[in-house]
Amino acid sequence: MNRPHKILCALGATFALLLLPSCESSDARADDTVKQQAESDSKATQQDTHSMPPKTNIPSKRTYSKSGFDVTPLAKSDIAELAKKLDPEAFRVTQSSGTEPAFCGNLVDNKKQGEYCCVVCGLPLFSSNSKFNSGTGWPSFFSPVDPAHVSEKVDGGHGMERTEINCARCGAHLGHVFEDGPAPTGLRYCLNSAALVFHEKGSTMPASSEPVKSQTAYFAGGCFWGIEHIFQEAPGVITAESGFMQGTKENPTYKEVCEGDTGHAETVKVVFDPTVITYRQLVDGFFLMHDPTEVNRQGPDAGTQYRSGVFCATPEQLAQAKEVVSKLTSDKKFSRPIVTQVELAKKFYPAEEYHQDYVDKTGRACHVGNPWPQVLGVAK
């Protein structure tokens, strides 16, 4: 039986949310309020230096998989250039949705440990850990290495409706997926050997088959809901995660942090691609998205957990962050002294799940506008 095509859709919020006081004055930001999808509707108005100029030519937003690969769709011109290197059979299969004869592919009976990557762009697609003998004559797998690495579309050719699978990065035709596979997924990804290149476990992977060499940075600027959301908008940011840092208690809960006894600050862990956005640009954006002159507060949210901080993962980051603060001070960008803590990072503790992607979940705005056109639109 062919797997029916599934259509996923997102519905916007249709009800207004209540305004809530800060965590200091109540426990309104605890679990029950999140379930009601309510949050503070306002943050402090920033100085004129925070206003955003018209959008300029900035890098386009990249798409990254959870396993750390850049899966941004390639341009047609780039795909055409890569396809020139394919042998005739691989070109026919991947570029013209061809199918190789059963039991003729060189990977049908391959039992070695390793990864099966796209023959066109090199993106890892399937692993030997999910390969099984389906008896159909084509390499078969019950799951991809990462769901974001494989795209699907309806194939209505040959008088039937099937689900075609393609490489998410370059669009290469791979094969089809059916609902007659083994546990745990019950799926059978039926692949063409010609669409794949196998890399045995322990061998050196080409650069095109490696995840992004990411770096990590940490920022505290008041309510972590808004800070997380704004960093997620930056081209080159792979993930942004809300949590707590620089305190004394291990694995603190949100309630404990709000009580003010743990010493933690609401912090966002930013994992980024340094080939798209630099650490310096992230720091520049951070000083545009909050008020670094407020002591232990941001707008209506007051308490030590709302303090401003740049917590540096390396001595090099520490030097760069201090340089930014020094320049902002000498250029008199703020009418009051910058109070942002700039220090080496301690252990990061992720916040509870309901805090993650809070702005996306509730549709509520938090903090000032998008700083990335200003930061990335100006040559450094």
C-alpha cells in the first residue's frame, strides 16, 4: 500500500492574550499561565540608537537540520553544476526521476557499516543502522538519518499515486517510500543505488557530508523568550535555547530562579554557523535588542535573573565582547553607563520545555524589533 500524502498546516492564534505582571511581583509566568498562552505585552521602549534602518542586503536565512547540517535548498545553477559530475545513470535517476532495474544496483546487498549520502550534493540521507533486506531488489531503509534531510511529494506517474522522496538540499530524486516496512516506523524507503554514495564507517567524510562546524555563544538580556526569538531570526543561527546560567544551584527550576536565590540569569544559548554570521555580529545585535544600561531589569521585569550579560565560551569571545562594550562606551551610544556583565561562561541549564520557542507558540511579541538588517547590512 502506498503511503498517503500528508498535509501539515499551522493555525494562527485567534484569541487575545491577557497582560501579565513580571515574575518578581507574581508567579504568573509559571506553567499554568503558559498553557493559557499569556505573557507580558510590553517591554521598555529603547533609546533612539535602537531604531532599525530600512532593510539592506543581508544574507538569506539558512535552514539547518537538528543534526547540524545546512539543508538550505541549493540554487538551480548550483545543482546543474554538481550534476555535470554525475555518470549517465546517476544523472538519469536523480535529475529525471529515473528508476534503476531491480537487483542491479551496487548497494542492494551492501552490508557494511556506514552512511549513504546524496550522490549529487553529499548530504547524509540514510544509515546502515536502518537498512534492511526488503527482497524488492532496491536498497531499503526504515528511516532517514534526519527527517529534515529527505523531502516528499506526490508522484502520480505510471497510473498510480506514490510518495516520491528527494534530497532536501538539492532536490535529487532518490526513490519512493511505502507503508510496508518493519518496526519501529513501519516504513520502507525504497532507494536507487545510483542516487547514493556510500561512506564506510571510519573513513574520512568529504566536507559536503559533514555537519556545520558550529560555535556557541550565551546572552542574557531580560526575558529569555524575546531574546531567544530574535536570535532565531538571524541568518546563520542554527539553534537558540532558553535556560539559566552563572548561578550557584545545579539544575534550577524556573520557579527557583524567579525566587532570586540561585544567582542565575535568564540566558539564551546560541549555536551558530560562523561562516554565515560572526560572533562579533551576534554581540552587536545583542546590544540593539535590549537596554544594557538597566540594572537587574528589562522594562517591567525586575530581578537579578533579568540582568544583562554576555557569557563567553572562550577567551577570544571574552576579548571581542569587551571590545564592543568599550567602543559603545567611547562612542557614547547610551546616555547611561553600560552595566552588562561580560565574563566567561559557567554551566548552562536548559529551561523547562514550555519556555522553548515561547514566542512562536503564543504569537506574542517580546523586546524590540529585528536588529539583523542593521548588523548584517553594514560591511564589517
